[in-house]
Amino acid sequence: MMATTTPNAVRLMLILLVLGVGNAQLSPNFYSSSCPNLLTIIRNAVNTAVTADPRMGASLLRLHFHDCFVNAILLSDTANFTGEQTAAPNANSLRGFGVIDTIKTQVEQACPNIVSCADILAVAARDGTVALNGPSWALALGRRDSTTASLTAANNQIPAPGLNLPALITNFANKGFTANELVALSGSHTIGQARCATFRNRIYNDANINATYATTLRANCPRTGGNNNLSPLDVVSPVVFNNDYYGNLLTRRGLLHSDQELFNNASTDAQVRAYSTNSATFFNDFANAMIKMSNLSPLTGTNGQIRRVCSRTN
Ligand code: HEM
Ligand SMILES: *[C@@H]1O[C@H](CO)[C@@H](O)[C@H](O)[C@H]1NC(C)=O
Ligand SMILES: *[C@@H]1O[C@H](CO)[C@@H](O)[C@H](O)[C@H]1NC(C)=O
Ligand SMILES: *[C@@H]1O[C@H](CO)[C@@H](O)[C@H](O)[C@H]1NC(C)=O
């Protein structure tokens, strides 16, 4: 009945959708025939890297975040190209480029000119999270690589650690995320480290910080100097992806000002409390928000390119 009454144009559109023709879509099976070992190659390489340096799981997750929020975090500057790596939130801060380069080399040997760097990074971020006992999530693949980058966008769109709650909510809303998703995604700070320069103001000037915690942090982050001294974002379990981050917020032990803003007599307090006692809810919400982040305006179809080397355009 349906088929005989459906106008031809609509029928054609349905066929094109089913075939995935036209505005190409991401798909979980994108490389299953063109690069069948892809997921195994990435998972093994990430596991090796995280075993050697557990923080790498966190670094890969953050690299993917900064790639999704802007354009092309993997592109290095050259004499005639300015990328995003020197932007304030990235310079002297991002890690994991070498791991992505190593994976890309292995992937190019197995299936040359097929797999994008953006897809490799999305999978590596997921696998890095899993390697630190975090949740997994189903990734759709088929992203292509950007040939452009934007230093200005990297400076303006990546949230800064001094932001207050309304500014954080706006920053994430600009990318299509709800306040709930902001709280869930911030839970990535259950792993990894931050430099003194990013939390100095908090430990000397904020009122809503645990006094014992602040004293300990000040010992390794003086008022002047020591900008690159590291402290864990989650003081309880820095190399385990769990819900301790939220428990820390309840005891005023968020490392960044932006972290503690999520639990500071405000609209997001209830969600922080809920995640602190229910890691399954946190994991589920985090995984869903990561899928959404991974799918932020990807290049598909014939847009962009498959870079041969992740740090430069072809
Ligand atoms: C909510 C707003 C956010 C702010 C203000 C923020 C800010 C920061 C800052 C300042 C650092 C330390 C950087 C340094 O020391 O140079 C950091 C580290 C980190 N961030 Fe965020 N971030 C936010 C959201 C996110 C999101 C959404 C993710 C991932 C989904 C993420 C993942 C990480 C990870 C894993 C680290 C540790 C990286 C490492 O140890 O190498 N952050 N973040
Ligand atoms: C940029 O410089 C490289 C050498 O560093 C050169 O090979 C390339 O052609 C230049 N690209 C443009 C667009 O000028
Ligand atoms: C400060 O942190 C400790 C754990 O180190 C906790 O027992 C205490 O309750 C916290 N204080 C406040 C005011 O949250
Ligand atoms: C919230 O308000 C109470 C009562 O005014 C205060 O004691 C507390 O320090 C404030 N901050 C947080 C993070 O709860």
C-alpha cells in the first residue's frame, strides 16, 4: 500500500538514504571491509601506550575533545601554516600526538589511504578511556580529515578553567550540549593531570576549596613559578576512570575552578550528588555524551581528505 502511494521523489530519497548515497553518514561498519583489522590495531596500540604511561589514556581523551570542539588539532604548524596547537588551551599542554602518529603508521601499512586521522583519534580516545576502566561506547566511523585549522576558534571555543557555571553552560550550549551533558563530560577529569598555571588562582583565591586540599596543592604550585608542575585532576584515583571526581566535588576538592563550579550551591548540584553515588548512571550519560561529541559536524563524503600523515595535510 505504502509503496504504491509514495511519490517517486520520496521513494528515491528513501532508496538513497538506505544506500547511504548523497550526504554521506557515519557508520559503525564504515571500515569493516576496507580495513578489517583497524579496531584491533588501534586497541592494541592504545593498550601498549597506556600500560607504559597510564596518563596517556587521559591525554588521548582530551586530544579528541579539542579536535571535536574545533577543527584539526593534529595539524602541526609549519612555515606557511598556522594550526591550533599553539592556542592558549593547547600549547605546552596537549599530549598523545606521538601515539596517534604510531597508530597511523601501523594503519597505513595495513590499509593505505583508507582511514582518517580523525577516526583514529576518536577510537583511540574511547580505547584510552576503556583502558583506565572507564565505559565503552559505540562509535560511528567515516569522518574525513580537515585541511584547514583555526587558531582563533581554538582560543575562543575551548572552555577555560576559570569559567563560572553560566559561562560553562553557554560554552557547551554553543556546541549543542545541555547542562546535564556538561556535567557528565566534565567527569573526564576523573583521570589525568593539570598544570599549576591552570589552577593557581583557585588554590590561592577561591573560597569554596577544601582547606587541607588547598594546602597540599600549594606545596607543589607556588604563587610564582612552577607553572608546569602537575597535580591530578582526581586526587583520589587519578589513573582510574570512575565517579570519584564527583565525590571530590562534594568535599570541595575539585582541582579546577570550573570543576568546583559544578557543585557550588547551583543548579547542577543534584546531578553531581547523583553521579557521586551512582557510577552506572554517570558511565551511561558520559558514553552518550561522548558519542554526541564525536559526531560534532564531521567531514564526510568527499569533503576533506584522508591524511597520509596526521600532522600535515597531503
Ligand atoms: C568543562 C570544561 C572544561 C574545562 C574548563 C577543561 C579544562 C582543562 C584544563 C585546564 C586541563 C589541564 C590542562 C593543562 O594542564 O595544561 C584539562 C585536562 C584534561 N581535560 Fe579538561 N576541561 C573541560 C572539559 C573537558 C572535557 C569535556 C573532556 C573530555 C571529554 C576533558 C578531558 C580532559 C582530560 C582527560 C584532561 C587531562 C589530560 C592529561 O592528563 O593529559 N576536559 N582540562
Ligand atoms: C609550504 O611550505 C612547504 C615547505 O615547508 C612547501 O612544500 C609547500 O608547497 C608550501 N605550501 C604553500 C601552500 O605555500
Ligand atoms: C576536606 O577533605 C577531606 C578529605 O580529604 C574531607 O574529609 C573533608 O570533609 C573535606 N572538608 C570539607 C569542608 O568538605
Ligand atoms: C553553599 O552555601 C552554604 C551555606 O551558605 C555554605 O556553607 C557553603 O560553603 C556553600 N558552598 C558550597 C560549595 O556548598
